[in-house]
Amino acid sequence: MPNTLDKSFLSRSVWKADLFKGKVVFVTGGAGTICRVQVEAMVLLGAKAAILGRNLEKTEKAAQEIGQLSDEAGSVLGIGQIDVRNVGDLKKAVERTVQEFGRIDYVIAGAAGNFIADITNLSAKAFQSVVAIDLLGSYNTVKAALPELAKTKGSILFVSATLHYTGTPFQAHVSAAKAGVDALSNVLAVELGPLGIRCNCVAPGAIANTEGMSRLSNGVSLKDVEAKVPLQRSGTTEDIAHATIYLFSPAASYVTGHVQVVDGGAWHLGNLM
Ligand code: HXC
């Protein structure tokens, strides 16, 4: 099932169509499922976007498709061959974005890696890879974009998770990484607040038709997961897009150091899989 937004989003959303006009969002993992829809929503609301990914072809294709949602040609730039573990790659991507669009107002640090592995089968290299992508990659993204965010008094959003609130089995690597992301976000909220930069996290629960769900479901059907969620449904990428828009919007101008959980109340029950 396709998991993207189209212009009908504007007629059913509560947001003003020009909310992000003149603004630029810089997104790691922007060609993936959740981050792509975050970008689509921002573009539909007037933003320009630079999306970064490891795979050149996939990133450029996603940028071209998302760009069709904009009224202006050339509103979405795809920058491939970026590994968030390498801060130099990110600095070059920031330069390119500023060359193209003149500024960066918002950063979404969404690049992530994950798989199911119990501790016996989780090699040190595998643990390190996920921590390097999810945590070091988030740090590198902020480091590279910070000079631009300082100019625009911009805002940062990390894509976190709820796995580490409880002991989610077979997720030691990503739980450790995302706990670090939450801690990083809290520190940055305090350090960067005086510069006018806000920093928050969004923590998705079980979101249907995403790479995360297909990697992590561990044989449990979506229907069984949905039956356990207090709100009795799985999340949608659009749910995450709404939280993203809120946290970047002026409605959240006094909100920083916050983790917005979007999971239908599920984490209170512990592990659903
Ligand atoms: C055990 C595994 C493994 C698996 C990889 N490894 N997959 N170990 N079970 N299923 C091990 C490898 O064997 C290797 O260790 C080490 O991880 C590094 O793998 P590499 O292939 O060398 O490459 P690298 O680029 O470092 O790998 C990144 C990766 C990979 C994260 C490990 O899975 C990847 O690129 N994934 C694509 C992106 C992705 O995962 N997206 C998921 C998004 S969803 P050894 O010791 O054998 O050499 C998501 C949701 C998170 O993140 C939050 C959920 C709510």
C-alpha cells in the first residue's frame, strides 16, 4: 500500500497552507517511509526541502516525487551518497542546501538503522553500526547544520522511539541509541535555547506500512498489534507528520526539550510484539 501524502492533505489538515512558506527543512533519512511523509507535509505547507540518503538513486527519485507536491519547481533537493556516520558528508550537504535554497530553518535527524537480534547474536560491530547511525548520526547532523540554524533561530527534531522506555527484547542496540538521542535532545534544548534554537523529539509507536514495522514485527500481525493499542489502531505516517508540523510551528514556540510520543498510548503497556 502506498504510504505518501497528496494535495488532499491540505483540505483535511488543520494547518494553514502557507505555514512554512519561505522556510527550508534539511532531513536525513528523508527518502525512508516516516521521514518522507514528514517532508511531504512540510512541502505541502510551503517549505523547501533537502533530503539526504545513502542511496543516490532512491534519494533523487524520492526528491523528484515529493517535489511534485510543491507549486514551485525545484523545491526539493535530493542529496545521495550521504552516510550520517561521516560529519564531512553532512557538512557538504549543508553547503549544497544553502547554495540551493539560501538557508536552513528546520532539521529532522531521521536516518536510522535497525534489525531484530538477541544479545547472543548481536556482534559488537552490529551494535556499533546502529549506535553510529542513530546516535552519532544525529549528533553529526546537528553539528553540521548548527551554524545555519543559529542564523535562522531554527528548530531541530530527532526521530526517536519508545523502545527504551521498557526493556524491549532483541532491541538492545537501538534502545541504547535512542535513549542517547533523547538525552542529546535534552542537552541541546538547554544549550541552544539561548540562541533561539528549539530541540525536540518525536517518538513513533507502531506505524503501519513502514520499514520499521516490517523489520520489527517479528511475525506478529498488524491486526494483533492494533488490538492491544489503547486507541485500537496502528499509527499512520500522517500522525507523525502532524506532530512534526506542530513542533516546528509557532504553536510550539515555547516547547523545547520535549519528546512527543505518537503511539496511541501503547508504550504504557510495554512491548506489543
Ligand atoms: C544481526 C546484523 C543484522 C541482523 C546486520 N547485522 N543485520 N546482525 N542481525 N539482522 C550486522 C552485520 O552482520 C555486521 O556485523 C553489522 O551489523 C554491520 O552491518 P553492515 O552490513 O556491515 O553495514 P552497515 O551499513 O554498518 O549496517 C547498517 C545496518 C543495516 C543498520 C546494520 O541493517 C542497514 O543498513 N539497514 C538499512 C536501514 C535500516 O535499517 N532502516 C530501518 C529503519 S526502521 P558483523 O559483526 O557480522 O560484521 C528503524 C526503526 C527504529 O530504524 C525505531 C523503531 C521504533
